Amino acid sequence: MNRQLLWVIGLLLGAVAIAAIMIGLRPEPEEQELVATVPLVEVQPYQVQSGALEILGTGTVGPREEVSLGAEIAGRLVWVNPAFREGGTVGQGQVLFRIDASDYRNRVRSAQADVAAQDVAVLQAQEEVAIAQAELERFANRESARSALGRALDSSDYAARILPPDGLDVATAPPGTTVEPNILATREPQLRSARAAQERAQAQLADAQLALSRTAVRAPFSGLVRSESASVGTLVQPGQALGSVVATSAYEVRVSLSEQEAALIPGLFRVGGANIPASVEMEYGGRMWRWSAVVDRADAILDPETRTIDVFLRVPNPLRGGVAVDDAAAGAAPPLLLGSFVSASITSGAAQPYATIPLEALREGDTVWLLAQGKLRIVPVNVIQRTDRLAFVSGEGLGEGGHVITSGLRTPVERMDLRSEAANGGNAGE
């Protein structure tokens, strides 16, 4: 046996000896009682409250009144109001643009001349009627005198019968009859024709004056210019749109509600407007701003796709600025921006107990998990309303308040033991 092999065998024996010494000197492990693991859950406190529930929804701000402005006559634009630009504001009755009025002034003068000529024609026709009436009266008096003379002749006076007065025709008409003159002889049709021509000339003058007044286009109400395409020198035609103006006295927000949510609002479909208080909130500059509103009307047609009811909110004076929700000294208040996405709140008017819980705490089958006395309770609830973050629920099992579980459980079982981290380090619900 060589020397190298002896070294290897010695090292192995030394390692085995050292391992045996270490195993013999190790401490005995302490025996501990086996403790069952209790699931840890996350909870949120809730309180059951009574009163009018705020029906929440979302919508987009739109115009309540909007008009498309255009030319009613043809012509060339000679002036455009500097305020008539996209984003500008105009006042009611303010002239927005003018069309060249030269041709229309000439038409007015021509129509005025026609009216004056027809006035003279009517006067002439009236005088001709008066002359014709006088002539017919003289003729009637002469015929009456001749008829009286014919009745006075003696039938035995042969000389008078042989030589009657000139033009005497005793057999022309029986006594007591009246001969009607020809209608044209009275000159009445000519007078009516002259008056008709006079009315036609006056109507043409009114049309010319109306066309002249339409050379200046005015704003029908105070509003915000949404779009415009008018510039000096543009040739316009009747019906050509040159811009649109949105009324700023009030805006409108369409909010879609479910049938259950709409049923909580009394008088929603009242004819003439329900005037139910509401409010809208818009985020601007990292802050939330609120405007007062009112329920204006509700659509009585159910949306066939979403099965919702559209409720229209009226927001008066939207450009005056809103009120900061979280900070009264938040700086200059912005106007309610047209087209912005807003959150809406409508006072339901129906008082009932309810609790507000996070949406993730609402479980399948409209149930919630409560942590009470360290135990799990599965409670069925009635969902009054739900939003993107919250759910409003009611139910006898909610009590007056407590803790609702927001985290998940692999196998939830009624009365199973649970624990949660509370603010004081203890177990919530204990």
C-alpha cells in the first residue's frame, strides 16, 4: 500500500469522526404545539344610514339649444363680426355678418315706385266709379221720367199714340220693373283690379324690405360660437351654413339609469318637468368642480339595447364657473366645458336604509361577506345601485354597521374562522 492511499484513508476516517462528534453534540429540538392557520382577509368598515339616496350616473355635457346660421339670400359678404369665431361668445341680437345690400336697396326703391303708381291707379279707378255712378243715376232718372210720361197718355188720344215723344217706347218695360245696368258700366271690376295690383305692389315691397333686412344676420340668442366658415368677400347662397351657435343660458347632460334606479325618483315622468334637484361634477386641473342642476325631463322610451332610461339634466348658467368640491380656495373656477364627461347625482327622494360598500365587496348572487366576531357571515342583499367604484345595498343582515370583506377566499364557508389587520393591530369585527 503506497503512501498516497494511506493519506486518503486517513482523511476519510477523520471526516467521519468529526461528523459523529457534531451529531452527538447537537441540541435537542423544542417541541411546539401545532396551530391551525386562520385565513387573513382585507375588510372595509360600513355604516347603514337612512335618508334620500343620491342616484349616481355619468354623462356628457351637450347643448340644450343650438342653431346653424346661414344666409337666406344670395350675395357677397362685406363684413364679419370679429367675435364670430370658433370659441367666441356673442350676445342676443348682435350682428354676426353682413351681405352686400346694394341690389336689395334698389329693389326696395323700385317696389316703392310701383306702390306709388298703383296708389294713383286706385285713385283714378275710384273717380271713374264715381263718374259712372253719376251717369247711371242720370240715365235712370231720365228713363223714370219717360216711363211716367208713357203711363200718363190717354188711350183715346190717337195723335199722341201716332206721334209720341222722341225715344218714348211705352211698350219697353212694364210699370214697376227696374233695368239693371251692365257690370262693366259701373267700373267696379276696374276698381277691384286696381286694388289687387296695389296689394301685389305692396307685397312686393314687403318682400324687398324683408330681403334687405336679411342682409344683416343676427344672433338669435346669447351663445358660444361652436363653428364658423365666414370671411369677407365670400359669395354665399340661400341656405348655405356659415357657422353654429350654442345657447349659453343652459347646458344639458344625458344620464342613463336602470329601471330600478329610475323608480327611486318620484315624479320623474311628470308632464311639464319634474324639477328634481341634481348636480354635476367635472374634473379640471386635478380638482373636482360641481354645478347645480335640475331634472328637466325623462325619455319615456326604453333603450332597446341597454334597457336603460335616459334622464336629461338642465344646468343653468354653465359659464359662471363651478364650486370646488374639496377646496373652497382652489383658484379661479372654470366654466362647464361643452362635451366634457361629468358625474351626475340626482336626489332620489325615497328614504330607506342602505349601506355604501366597495364594488369589489359585492359577490356573485348579490351577497356580501361580513366579518363578525372573527367569523365569516354570508349575507344576501338587495342592490339598489352600483357605480364603477361603489355599490349601494340594503338588507336585514347588514345590521347597523360592521366590516365587509373585500378580498377573496378560496372556499368560503359560513361561520369559518377569519382574521384581518385592523388599525390597532387587533382583529376587526371582534
